[in-house]
Amino acid sequence: MLLHLVGSLVVLLASCGFVKASEKWGYSSEEEEDGSPRTPANWSLSYPNCGRHNQSPINIDSKYVTVDRSLEEILFVDYDDYPTNQTWKLLNNGHTVQLQANFSHPPQLHAGGLNAKYEFIQMHFHWGEDDFEGSEHRINSRKYPLELHLVHKRRGSGRTLATGIDIKASLLAVVGIFFDLQVDDNEDIKPITDALSRIVNPDEPVLIDLPTFTLQSLLPVQRDYFRYDGSLTTPPCDAVVQWSVLSQALSISTAQLTSFRKLRHHTHGTTVPAAYLNLNNVTAVEVAVNETALHDEDNYIIRNFRPVQDLGDRRILQYSSTNAARVDRPPSMATETEAESGAAKDGSSSSPGKSKKNSAAAVGGGWSVVLSTMVLAAFFRF
């Protein structure tokens, strides 16, 4: 039985591109003559999925967005709960900042057109070298200085080796949240940015007490979202993600953004968790992975976002709590119903139910480095 499980694990890791101990990948903006995957343009040479269809992130272009009146608000269940002892694990994994925690009842995503219920795994961030870029997704080509990814796994999938890992479309549900620049600090994210000085060096996680912080703290008030099927935004780039990108941005100051850019990436090969789902309460399987991140003489993580990918024939759906035009959406953009009838209308419908407290925080609307616990994960940068 044990040999069978080990054999299955090796096959799984190999199929996902994790057992390439000699490979390195990163975010260099310079082309590598040797085809090294240190630049995103070359990732597919070592990780074939990165060059296939349905990749993320994308530019959410209004011309290709359909307002879908059949979509519901997303319910963020138990997002206002505190983890055990109000303690979070904060990690600089050499590619991004990652937070995870143990919950008696893991926060979940329900409804919202998702094809299952999803449990929270971890969250991480993407940023750039200045205040004018950093987000992975864009809205009508607009870049934001920071993007947060809230990563969730489908309930009942990949919990143990005995049941296997269900690697197929919609294994993960990721919520993307933009941050826009403002003068003053954002007090809701301040507990995190203040703690970043403790994880300047990679692979030295710390436990931090955040008595006032919950996941709810990082949800915007207005929660309309864009929905599309995509992939992890880092190698191995598996197309297993249902994306919900929220249209309303949160705020962040220049000082807080600078805190992210003071973190260092890997400069030498290291042993990191090869599992990339960070499943709660599951022992991580570690594999020697020789990796590096950015090409920066000072070894700082100053850029950790993947360029936008082709949309192809995918559809981008939009949930609007008012069924009205959303941010930057031209008046001529028809809803699904309007497109069928061929006539644009002002049509309105009753708003979805009001947000629920305690057990469910309702949402009207929106990869990375994940690699850390179970067989698929150490960092997940969506």
C-alpha cells in the first residue's frame, strides 16, 4: 500500500511539472539566450502547460464581457471568523508573501455560480517595481500596484493521498482583489505590511498574532465580480482555476507598497515544499527544488507578476448586483439577455439577498506562488 502511494505521488508530481529539480524559473524582464525559464516568456520550455490554452492572468476587456443575470452573489462563509489563537503563518517563499492559518471551520466560498463549495487555503500578493504596475489581471488594460489572491480548494478534493488528487478544471477557486494607490495607509492591511520586516529573507516563516484581523477585513464593500476559467499564474500553470476578480479595488499607500519590495528572493537552490495546495492539516511532501526568482542585483522581489495571456475563445462573465453598467463598461455592452433579443435595455431586477453575518458574509462580486503542504504546493502565485 505504501509503495503504491509513493508511486502514485511520483507520477502525480511528474505530471504536474514539479519533479524538475534542476529547473529554475522567475520573472526576469530580459530574454535569456539559453531559453532559461527565468523569464515568463520561456516558462513553457520547461513547463509545457504554461504555453497551452486557458492561461491566466488576462486583461478583462469590456468588449468581451457579458453581464450574466443568472449569476448570484458569492457568499464568503465564515470569513469573519478568527483562526486558532488568532495566529497566522507569514512566509516569504522567495516569490511572494503568503499567509495561512488553522481554522476550526475553514472559511469557504459558496454560491456565486461556482460549481462546488470551496475551502480557503492561503492568500498571497503580486506587486511591481513601482506604484504603477504589479497586478496580474487588468481591467481594460489598466494596471493596479498590487493584487491579492485568496486561494480556495474544492471541498472533498485532494484531502488525502489515499483518495488521490483531483486535478481537473475547477479544482481551485481564486478571488482576485486589486489595490489602488492612496495617500494614507490602509488600516485593514496594516497588520500584514507592518509584519513584513520579519520575513525579509526567504523560507524563514514566522507566526504572528493578528487579534483584529480576519479575511473579511480584505473584502471591499461592493463585491461585483468578473468570472472566467483559467490557470495558475506560476509554473506549472495547470488550468484548474475558476477565477472571480472583484471589480472594486481596495486602497494602499506608497509606504505600504514599499514594504513588499524590501523582501528578498532566493539566490541559491533550496529545498521547498513541492505540494502546492497548502491543504490544512496535511503533511507536506518535500522535494529538492533548485529555484531562483528575480534577476535583480540586490536580490529583492521587485516584480512578481505574470504578463497577461490570450483570452482565446473563453467567455468573461460579470456579476452585477444592480445589473447595471460596471466600472469602465461602455453603455453599449449588452447583457446576455439583451444580446439574445438584439435590443439593449435598461432592465433592472431585484438585488440579491442582503449579506449574512457570522456564518456567511455575502459577496456581490472578485496565482503566484503556492507551494506548501500536500502534493502540489509550495507557492502558487496566481
